Amino acid sequence: MATDPICGMQVDESSSTITSMHGNEKYYFCSTSCKLQFEKPEREIRELKTALLVSWPLTVVVAILTYTVSLDFSVYIMLVLATVVQFYSGRRFYAGLVDAIKNRSANMDTLIAIGTSAAWSYSAMVALFPSIFPGGIYFDTSTIIISLILTGTYMQRLAEAKASNAVSLLIALQPKIAHRILGNKIVDTDIEQIRKGDILLVKPGEKIPTDSEVIMGRSSVDESMITGESIPLTKKKGDIVIGGTTNLTGSLRIKANKIGQDTALAQITKIVQDTASSKVPVQRLADRIASFFVPIVVFIGIISSLAWHFIGGVETNISILIFVSVLIIACPCALGIATPAALLVASERAAKEGILIKSGDDFQKASKVDSILLDKTGTVTNGRPEVTDIISVSGYSKRDIVKFAAVAETNSEHIIANAIIKKAKELKVRIGSPKSFAYAQGSGVIAVDRNGNKIMVGNRSLFDRKQLTQIESRLIELEGDGKTAVVIGINNRIIGLIALSDTLKKDSKKAVDAFRKEGYDVWLITGDNESVANSVANKLGIKNVISNAKPIDKMNKIKQLQKEGKVVAMIGDGMNDAPALTKADVGIAIGSGTDIAMQSGSIVLVKNSVFDAFIALKLGKKTMSKIRQNLFWAFGYNIILIPIAAGALIPFFTVSIYGVLPMLAAFAMAFSSVTVVSNSLLLRRFKI
């Protein structure tokens, strides 16, 4: 069974004829109106507005003629006006009924069409054949019910349009035209005609057409709508730019790397849309109930009507109103949208924070997490070493130590060399090129500068044991703190030490503190050695540490915790942690915006911020709370009001209650749907 992405009703795929292709996925619908809402929501809103502009004025006239004006031909005027409302304004319900018959199922329009038709048909027979069918007429009932339900649907659609605004904004980010460079010409080309490898020009103030690599130029690019990062980033030759982001200052020439559905923007939009139509386990119960709910309601309506007529002795017209009230009040619209409405708003709220949650099931799993495993490199740390300490041994200044080290490392591409050169640039040290340069395999580098000084930069093995005596205690101290110590020597004399460490991300401590405060069991699990792992764990305040861990070790730890009944979230960089991310109940991948579709995690943190994992888990809890509230409202509404509609109040208020109950039923049904959507919209205010 498929699920209607608009109303949430289940649809038999084998018999359904109402379908739509979106991307590479096929969607099934219970009615044409749901399909229209999916494909062209703005058109459906216009049609609803037109239907309301017709129904309400005619309904008001019918109500006036019913309750205040008594003319000999009033009944015929009401018949004409009510017929227009019933079959013009209410034609969508009949279309839905026909669709349900074609699909051999029952949808929400079934109850409304049958209920209002019963009231209108009985009233029409009384108006046309009063001698055969004596009794009251209820054109006011049928017209008011249709007008109220249309009003509720219209308000619901407006609320849903507001809820899906983030998706619309994402789609609108994609520019329609790109400036393609063909030889010496620049040709404006439709974005759909751009192919991988095309060279494009992006002028200041324009949007990047598609995911690309910069091949010429330098500029600041605003990526906030994709990554959530508010500070513009400088882009130069070799950098990757994301389609839909805004080029701010300079002109860029870029080469298209990804197009169409492969771009980051397309992937984000698809994830948000698919999440809204996905299912969480708690909704599957609602689906099973909804699938046989409509036939049961029709049965209850018929039994109640007949029982009160033949056993309770109520008149035929009242028994029909009982039938109408049960059908209208029990329409399970709120039940069908309880989960999709919350998931749509939540997934868009997450996307605004640079968090992509790939399915509704992941929201529910995230709400139950109690244990968190954190990878180290690239997750809580920046993933690259930085100079943390510069220690002088023989009277040389820190600037001189860095200068000599940088000269020796100029021709090296080692990650430690890059960190030392970066530090020299920060200190504004002028770096000269060495006369000669040589690697000492596994030990370091040896170079001679322009002044003939022999510079040695490396580990212990590069130096004589006697030379190391004076610095051994400092080396042990630095290594015990989880740092990599590099020894610098000039002309066979040690002049200083440079310590490097993979530094913590600025929000890692904040994230771990938040996890612990919330009661999560936090683990640091890394392939680094014990001293490095313990050093990082101590800085973060994590007591549970596993070092020297291979990918299989991470998976085994997750299995162990799961056997103990824990619900585990694994937070990693999405590359070497892929097996663990897949095994965990919730895999949270720290990933870049251009590689979203390739991540192994069920949740992707576009901004590379580990604190966003805390936001994602908190949002999961909040979303499930909203879904439970919505389902409670939907179920509670039906459980309480169906007995009332079936006649539970007759012993207390007599049958006169049915003078207003059908209209109240229509109002309550419309109000319940609006309430569910409005309650879901509160997730837009979600804050930590």
C-alpha cells in the first residue's frame, strides 16, 4: 500500500489510477484534488477560493430564507441555490467519491459527499413532492456544511503553503539562466541545457547556476541559504561553489561539476519534500485505522439512523440528520495530516539550520537516542594539525624558531609542514627558499638556507641522543598532552620545539556539555593513540574513551550498546565512519554541502558543526511531541464526537439538538484540520 502524500490516506498501488511522477519517484493519490494539491497547490487554492465565493453568499441567502423570511416560493429558491452549492462548490467531493470508487477504496471525500447528498436529496424530495415526503427541509444544513468544510480546507491549504515556504525558497534559489562561455562569446543559456564540464561566468550579485569548481577569479560567496553559515566565504581557483548560493563581490569563471538532480540544492529540496511524505512508526497505526475507518463510520451512521428511527421513534428527517452528523463529524482529515504536517515543518526548520534529516523515521529514532558515540578527527576536531606551542631552548626567539622551521619545510607537502608555514604567515615571518632540501625518511627534513645554516626539522630519530637529553622531559610532557612535538636544530644544535595538535572545533565543548546536561551517555571513539584520545576527551569532559579503534571496533561497540537496550547515535565525518554510521540507530554525518547525497548518515550536518547534532536530536524530540499531540487531537476528536453525532445527547436535549448539530459537526471537522496544521506550524519557532 502506498500513502497519499497530501492527506495521508493509504492507496492500493495495484488499483490506483491517480498517480504523479516527481523526479524519479511515483506518487499515489486517493483523489484528483490531492493530486492537484501536490502538483499545483496554487491552482487548487484559487479553485477553493472561487468555490467559497460562490457558496457563502448563496448559503447566507438560504439561511435567511430558512430562519427569517417565509414566502410561498421560498422552498424553490432554496432548492435552486442549494443545488448550485451542492454540485458546483461541492463538486470536488463528488470527484473524490468517484475516484474512491475507481480505486475500490474509501477516502475523506466519501463521507462528505454521502452526508451532504443525504441532506440535500431528502430536502429536494420534500420540496418537490411535499404530499409524498412530509417533513422539514434542510438545505441550510447541506449548504452550511459544504461552505464550512471548504473554508476549513482553504485555511488548511493556506497554512500548508506557509509551512512549505522553505521548500519554495529552496527551489527559487535555482537561477533560470546561466552565462555559458563558448570560445570568445558569452551565451545566455537555459539552466536545463547546461552540461557537466561547461564553463560559466558568474557576475557580482548573481546566483551560482550549479555546483561547480572555480577556475578563474576571486570573490566572496554567501552560502547561508544552503549551509546556514551566515559569514560569506572567499572563493578562489580550485574551490568548490554550490548552486543557488550568491556571488557577492568579484566575477568568477566556473566549471560545472554537477547538474540537475545531482546538485546539492536539488538533493536538499528532495530530502525536505520526501521527509514530509515519509512515515514514522506511530503514524502507521493511524494509517491502518484510517484504511477501514470510513466504512466503519458509514456503518455507524446507518445503524444509528435506523436504530433511532425504528427503536427510538424519531422522525425520518431527524434520522437522516443523525446519519449526516455522524458522517461529517467523523471525517478523518485531521488524522491523515497529523504526521505529514509536523514532518514538513520540522524538516524545513532543520534545513534552515543546515541540518538534513532524511526521513520521518529518523525523527522518531532521534527522539529516543540515549547514547552518543563521537568520532574525533574531523568531528570534534578540525581534522588538521595546528601549531599550539613554540618553545625556545637556546635563546632563539619564537619568530626565529618558526622562521628556520618554515624555510626547511617550504618544499615539503607534509601536513605538518603546511601547519608550520601557516603559523609563519600568521606571525608575518618572511620565508626564504633553501639552497638545498632533503627528506630523512620517517624522521623529518634537512635543509640549508641562503646563509649556509644547516636546518634540521623532525622527530627524535633525526637527532643525536645526547642532544635530546636537555629537551626529553619537555617532549614527554607535550606528547602526554596529546601533541606532536617537532624538534628544530641549527648546525647540529637544538634551538627549540614546535608542538602541533589537531585542535578542537570551536563548538565541540559546547556540544558535549549540552549532551551531558541533557542526560546522554557520551563516548569518544577514535583511531588515534591512547594519549591523544585521552587528551581530547579531558578537554571535552568525556569520561568514556576508546582509542586505537578500527572501523570494525566502532561497529562492535555500537552493537554492544544496542544489546544493552541503548538507542545509539553515531556522529562521524561520513567517510571512514560509514560502516558505524549505517549500523547506529541514528547516523549523523558531518559533511559538506556539495556531498550531501553521498553521506552514509540518516542525518547530515551541512555546516560541519557538531553542536548541530544536538539541535537535530532536540528537534526530533520536539517533532515527535507535536505528532503525538496531533494524533491525540485527531483520535480524541473522533472518539468523543462520534457518539454525540450518533445521538448520545438526545436523552438530554431531545431531537432539537439536530437543528444545529450537523453544522457544528462541519465546523468541528474543519477546525480540527486547521488546529493540527497550526499546531505543527509552532515548530517553526523551535529554539534551543
